[in-house]
Amino acid sequence: MIKSMTGFGRGEAGSDNVKVAMEVKSVNHRYCEVVLRMPRSMNVLEDRIRKFIQSKIARGRVDVFVNIELSGENRPRVTIEEELAEDYLRAAQEVKTRLRLGGGITLNELLHLPGVVSLEEPEKDAALWWPVVENALDVSLAGLLEMRAQEGKRLQRDIRGRARHIAAMVGEIEARAPVVVEEYRERLSQRISELLEPGVMDQSRLDAEVVLHAERSGIVEEIVRLYSHLEQLDGALDSETTVGRKLDFLMQEMNREVNTIASKSADLAINRTVVEIKSELEKIREQVQNIE
């Protein structure tokens, strides 16, 4: 079953002193690119998080947003430097007296002076948080992968329907090709008859010219390859592995075969069908860009 590269998931996990909330979203990308946005205190876990995601996702840009709440012994503590605050007040009072000024420092102003209030984070090993982080990551990725799978089913149905339409149009070209050669024989014979006197036309020369035209405009090989590519496309849509690059390659090859048919054939009906096929191929190609 194919998977889309677009998805979103959210997960939470916690323990006595740590609570982790995580969101992951993915969009199209040629490779697997993981972008982490989390507190610097968790940088020690960056490699583990990245490898965990890459073990489950082969392609796509994955943005990871991590929020952590600490409590108990892990919680940061506020420290007030009382002696420094007294020094500030004493200095302010001296300036006030010397310059004969009014007013005074408010509590809010005092607490905002440099060094009076500091946030002290207790020493901790962020690696100990990994079980909680892994749990939240696993839940969020499960939601993301489920969304990618559901989107993949919709892409599969759409592509398979368009592929059937293309196969039917290739069948029309295949049936039309012999008729084109015969119509060329009739037009050429009529033209020669108009230019030459009755009974002068060389039948063997006419047959040779028709054969030469059939060889130059022959599209049998291209049709066979198109059927082969369509068969491979159908098989890839049921694959359990990542097939995005393979499908992209098949689209390029099918487009090349269709262009060759157009260049070889001067038949209006065939060329009109070629245009319709190319339109369907472009729509499939756009869908393939979102497949893992």
C-alpha cells in the first residue's frame, strides 16, 4: 500500500516530574529531512529523536515541535539576591539624598534590576527523559503515519483510475495504427492515379513506398513498452515498500514513449489521443510527487 508524504500527528506522555507534548507534520521532500524545534536542554536527545523518525519514514520533510514541562525536583527555581537588592536600594537612597530628589524604587523596578532575580535550573541528565519523549514521539508518529496511509489510499484509487483510462486510449491507438497505413496506401494510390495515365502506375513501387512509410511511422514498440510500464505501475501501487521514485521514473518513461508516438504519427486521431494521454500522465505525475 502506497503512502502519502503529507501528514500530521500529536502525542503526549508524562512521568512524575516530566510531561512532554509533541507535534509532527510532514510534507513533500525528495529525501527524509527531519527538522527539530525543542528546548535547548533537550539537545542531547536530538540524535535519538532523528533516528527514531527515520526508522519509520523514508521520504518527506518532517517538522517536529517539542514542548516539555518540568515539575518537582526537575523544576527550575527562582533565586533572589537579597544582598544585591539592598545594595541597589542603599545606592539609590544616597543619590536621592545627595541630589535632593523625591520618589523611590518600586518592588517591580527592583526585581528587574540586573542580577536581582535569577532562574536556577537544577543539574539533570536529559537522557533520563528519553522513555517519556519516546512514548510521546511514538504516539504522534502513529497519528501521522495513519494520515499518510489514508491519503495514500486516495492517491492509489485516483492513479489507478487514470492508468486504466490511459490503457484504454493506448488500445485505441493500437487499433488505429494499421488503419493509418491502409489509408496512406489509398491516398498515395489516388494521388498517383491523378498524376499518371491509366495503367502506368507501378504496383510494386507503390507497395514498397507503403512498406517504407509503415516502417518509418511504426509505433508497435512504443505501444508494447507503454503496456509494460502500465503493468509495472499497477504492481507498484500495491507494493509495501517506498515506490515514489520508481513511479516518478515510470511517468518519465511513459511520457517519452507517448512523445515518440506523436513524432512518428501524422494521423490526427492518434495525435488527439496522445494529447489526452499526456494530460492524464501529467495529473498522475502531480500525484506521484506526494508519494513516499
